[in-house]
Amino acid sequence: MRAVRRVPWWLVAVVVGGTVVATGALPVADARDLVERTGPVLLFLAALTVVAELCAAAGLFDAAAAATSRLARGRRPVLWLLVVVLATVSTAVLSLDTTAVLLTPVVVALARRTGSDPLRFALVVVALANTASLVLPVSNLTNLLADRALRRTGADYLALMWAPALAAVVVTVALLALRDRRSIGGRYDAPPARAVPDRPLLVVAAVTTVLMATAFVAGVEPVVAGAAAAAVLAVATAVRRRPWPAPPAELVPWRTLLVVGGLFVVVETVRVHGGAVLAASAAGEGDDLGALLRLAATAALTSNVVNNLPAYLALEPAAAADPLRLAALLVGTGAGAVLTPWGSLATVLWWQRCRALLLHVPAGVIVQQGLLLAAPVVAASVAALVAAAA
């Protein structure tokens, strides 16, 4: 009996998206507006993926993990806190998907080398990949979409989001530290240091990443900063004649871009044909604490049912005219999408990485962690947003 070949998701996305546009189900004007809104975001995702892959190939994540182990000096609680810092910084600067894909293997290996519980260390990584994704516009694709909407209102992303971002990280770390207090206690024998394969390339990767992060904070267009960093790292890798992490043509995640682009097209089509009315009804109105909590909760629940990217696109029209409502929407789709394994792309990628690392993570464990984190993190973040805006 012949095996049935699975149709790749990227091909499904191309066919569905192309059909929707070709048949006029998505009007030309709406399709053009969608490209203008999401095109730069997808280009940035491509550039940042190249940056992250080349940084990993240069040994930047391994070096950060080794430094983390040395700084902890055999104290496992300190090691755990340093992993928290590493995951938060990685998510903020290089995006939640980078943390899920490239930092997870490093942290799992670090936990195993130090005799720590790899599951508990991996779980804090995926938690912060989501809840720390509010820090900068580049931390999450939804942030980039919201940042463009915020600029149209005259609001500044960092001025608006610093308080909810801080609250999300602090509450996440406090809850996980309380839950895992036994497994992250005690001491360990520091593993031997590993030789750096190419120190000059490592330095270039570190300096480029710092400069890119500085450019993000300074307000440089993310796609410009990301593309420049990717070009610098590509040239440095070629000059140093180091192995590429993948064939150069495969460094750009074109399959992921096609899937995300197709998802954008489908959600926009649903919005045009009545979805906007339904979303607005669920999201409510107003920008007081109760109204913002309702919007954030709606966004979180929708994200955990269908994924946070379509959830954001569906609900953005109900929030785009008000910076506070946009911020609450980001809290729900960013920090609240932790209840299900498919709530965010980062969680899906993290789960796949754990399987590849032979680390068994039942779906129930992800759901349990989500039940612990989602409500208090979202509530605390929205409360911090309102307090900072008062």
C-alpha cells in the first residue's frame, strides 16, 4: 500500500491565499493595505532569522551559556536566575521565536551538564519567550504590527509598554520560582570550559547584536537594522570561512514566511466578511481598567484557540484608534498565549526542539504552566499599563 504524502503547510498557504485573492474574496484594496501593513514585518522576520542563525553558528549562545555557568559558581538558584536573564534578553532583542528555537537547545544542554532538571529549565525558557515578548517592538511579530498602528496615533511603543512588559516578566519569574523552588535549589559541579571555535567571529556577532539592539531602541526602522546586521554577519562568516548553519539559500525561512503570509490573508478575508463586527463585539469598548481587562482576556482566549497572530489581526480594528487598547491587545496576544501548545508559534517551535533533544514534554505540562501564568500575568500587566498611564 502506497504511503500518502503530506501536503506541506507552505503549499497550502500559497494555494489558499492565492485563491482568496484571485477570486476576489479579499478585495484588491484590502489586499494592498494588508501588504503595506505586514510586508515590512515579514521582511524583518526573514532578516532576524538570518541574524539569529549566524549568531548561533558563531557560538554566541554557547558562549552566553558558558558565561552563565561560570557566573553562577555552582549555585543552582543563581544559574536559574541567569538563565531567566538570558531568555529575557534573547526574547527582547532577537524575538521570542529565536529564544524558542536557538536558546532552548543551549539551556537544555546547560541543565544536563550541571545536573539540573532540564524540563524545569526548558519551561522557564518557553514561558519567557512569550511573556517577555512585550519589551521591544522587535520582540514579537504582533508588536511590530502594533507599533505601526501606534505611530499613526502618535504614541511611542516603549513609553507605553515598559510597565506592562516589566510586570509580565516579574510575575512570570516569581510564579515559576515559587513552583520550581525545590528543583532549582542546591549546588552543582561547574562543567569544564569549552574552546571557542572562532573568537574573532564571536566578537563580531556579539558587537553586531548589541549595535542592532541599540538601533532598535533608538528608533531605527527594524527591517533596516535587521537587514544591516544580517549582511554584516554573512560577510563576516564568509570572510572567516566558517561553516554556514544551513545552505545560504535556506537561511531565509521562506516556508515560514509563506505560512504566516497565508494566515494573514485568510484572517483579513474573514475580517472583511463580518469578522470585524464579531471581534468588536467580543472586545467591547472603553479604556478603563475593566474594559482593558476584557479586551486582553478576549485576546488571550482567542490566541489560545487559534494562535496569537490571527487573534491580533482579528482584534486590531477594535483597538487601533486607542493606544491603551492596542497595548492591552498586545498583552493578551503576547503574554496570554501560553495556555495551549499552539497558542504562539514560539511554543510550537519550542515543543519541536524539545522533542529533537529527546526531552519529553507532555501537552498537559504546557497547559498546567499556562493555567499558572496566564491570568495573573495578563491581569498584572494590564494593571501596570493603567497605573503608568494615570
